[in-house]
Amino acid sequence: MARSARVTDKGGAGLIGFPGDAGVEAALQDWRRWLADEKRASSHTCTAYDTDLLDFLTFLTDHLGQRPRLEDLRSLRQADFRAWLARRTLDGLARSSTARALAALRSFYRWGGRTGRLDNSAIANLRGPKLPRTLPKALTEAEARATVESVGELYAQDWQGLRDTAILLLLYGAGLRIGEALALRAGDAPAMGQATLRVLGKGRKERILPLLPAIPEAIAAYRTACPHALPAEGPLFRSQRGKPLSARQVQLSLQRLRSLLDLPETATPHALRHSFATHLLGAGGDLRSIQELLGHASLSTTQRYTAVDGARLLDIYDRAHPRARG
């Protein structure tokens, strides 16, 4: 099916367009402004939701035999929504992709209900695809240490190795997301001896993280060796040609490192962040503190780590609980 979209950038977020019905297009634009400006969704989420809503509206064009109007969206039944989900399954789309698309559609309808523009209760009780419960794949402490210490061996130019060492230390030593590390400006970089780092995370939420001394030391070594100018307002981490470093480049470095160190396929930049949390938990850290360090909005997200290091938690229980000591 052909898909049609008009995307423009405004305030860091695109606006979805669905030619054919002025009411639908206006509602989509207002919802997207709300999503970006009030909900503070990331540009990645906004772009993904654009795609999901266009997929749904394109399906409805075939399903209804015409481009949907606002009154059509208000009168859809559960059977119509189920038909869309079934079409995605027949198209071979992953359940995780469909779950996200359904979340986008629910967000649009919830916003429409609150604003009085799109009341429809049929979607509220619609069941989405069941997703397998996946647990974080953490590296062992030895694997994580080897990853950070060996990444420099991938590069002929020392400054690139120093750069990647600093990045991986931010992931494993401070629990940053790869996007958070690469979003750091040169002016944000911690100075030698600095004990904390201010990070802007998901939803533009700010958190302050404690730093191991090795992290500002690694960043200082990279900055000294980097051949490119690093103005305070520009990105801290640069590619070989001086452009902002992409997450894909870091992922490729880890991919090469897996072969060098015989690491599992699960050794990714995100696995280092998982390892940071898992190893803290294994050392007796409490979930609330780890939640704050990771920037998780919900404790339930952090609680996944209890399954990763269950043996360690049982050991702590056996040693600390009064009844366990007999």
C-alpha cells in the first residue's frame, strides 16, 4: 500500500500530515505538538509514532473504501481495530513493532478523548500482541572490564581508541544510555577531579550521576589527543572526519570487539549499561538508588535486574535475614 506523509521540523519534532481530510490532519498536527512539547517525547519516539499512525490511516483507507474522516475515527469498532492488527500480522511485522504501533494509536485516542475531539471507547479494551518477557543480558565483570580496556586496540589512531574508551566508561561506569553519552557537549564534559555529571535523559529529565575518577581522566585523555576542534556548544565525541559520532559507529566497534575477545553476541553498548546496574545490584545496591542512577521512570523497569542476579539476592537474604540465620 502506498503511504503518504508530509513531515516538517518545528521545535525539534516533525508533524505528520494525512492529506484528504482537514479535520484528521489538524488533529494529528495538534496531537504531535502535544506529544513533543507537553509530553516531551523524544524525536525518535515522535518519528516512530508518525510511521505508526500513517500505517493505521492507510489501512483504514482500504478498509473503509475512503480516506477516514474524524467521524469515521470516532465510530470505529473493536472489530475494525482488530482487522488492522491482523493485517500487520499477515504482513509479517514483529509483535514488538505492532505493540508500539498500538501504543501510538492509544496515545492519539487518549489525547482525542481529553480534548473532546476523538471520543472512542472501543480501543480502550483492545488487547495487543503478547510480548515475550526479555531479561537484560549483562556481561560478567571480567567481560565488561576487558571490553572497556581493549576497545583501543581496534584503532590505528590513538585518539579514536581513547574516545571509545571514554564512551564505554560512561556506559559501564556511570550507566548512561548510548544516546545520552553521545549527546554530551564538549562544555558538559567533566573536568579532572569532578565527582558528578549532569545528564539530560529520556523525556528531557535531568539527573546527576556520581563519577568514578577514571571517567574524567579518560575524557581528558581523549580531548587532549583529539585532532578536531571541540567548541563548548558542539558535540564532545567526534568521528574520524570530525562529524558528531553516531550510535551505529559505537555499535560497530563493539561488534568488532566481540570477535577479538570472543564475547557473546549480547555484548552491545546497551549491555554495558545493563551490566552497570546488574553489578551494582550484585554488590548490594538497592533498587531505588539504581533506579535513580539509570533514570528509569518506573521502579518496575529496574526490577527486571532482580531476575538477572537472583542467586546473589538469595545469598544476601541468607546472610542478612534474621530467620535465615536460624
